[in-house]
Amino acid sequence: MADQENLQGFHFADGKNHEDKGERIEKARELEDLLGIKDMNPYKTLDKEIFAETLASMSISQMTELAQRVGISGMEMGSKPSLKKALEKSFDIYLRQHNVSVAGSPKPVISTEDPEVKKLFEL
């Protein structure tokens, strides 16, 4: 039981900030609005998380309309799960073809201004 209490103080140490997901998505939406991505892109976004949210809120008819717009064949439109999977796959291909960085750039979680951190970098 004491081990559980000690482990709760640990966080991810992968260099990514996992706490600001909502803020990051909001900034991505704002940037896409400024750049006019919704007018140029059939998926209306270049962010995988935004597309997943949009896809989750779509009805089968909206998904079918999007599938027709992006060129997905009728065979993949049999059911909502298969259509959703086909749209996700098509979106991933679109991102690769247009050389869009899906993961984004990692941001350090720690500040390099901290004296303890500076000592570590000096080693």
C-alpha cells in the first residue's frame, strides 16, 4: 500500500506535456481557422485529434457525404464502423501525402532555467 502512495508522485518522463491537450487542440483549431484549412481541405482539419472528435460526432449520412467527397469507394460504406475506419485510414494517407507532421514537436516539461537542471546539463 505504501508503494502505491510513492508511485502516485511520478509522472511521464517522455518529454511531452500531457496536461495541456485541450489547450493544444484549441490552439490548433484557431490556427487552422486563420489559415483557412476548412476551405482548402476536404477533411476540414490537419489535426488527427480534431478529426477524431469530428468523426465521433458525425451521423452515418454525414460520414457517407465525407467519404464521397474524399473518394472512398462504396464497398467501404457498408456500416458505420467500417466507414469510420476507412475515413481514418484515408485521413492518415492524406496527412502523409501532404507531408503533415501528425505528432507535432515535443516540448520539454522542465525549465532549463532551474539551477538544479543546469547542474545536470553541465555533467
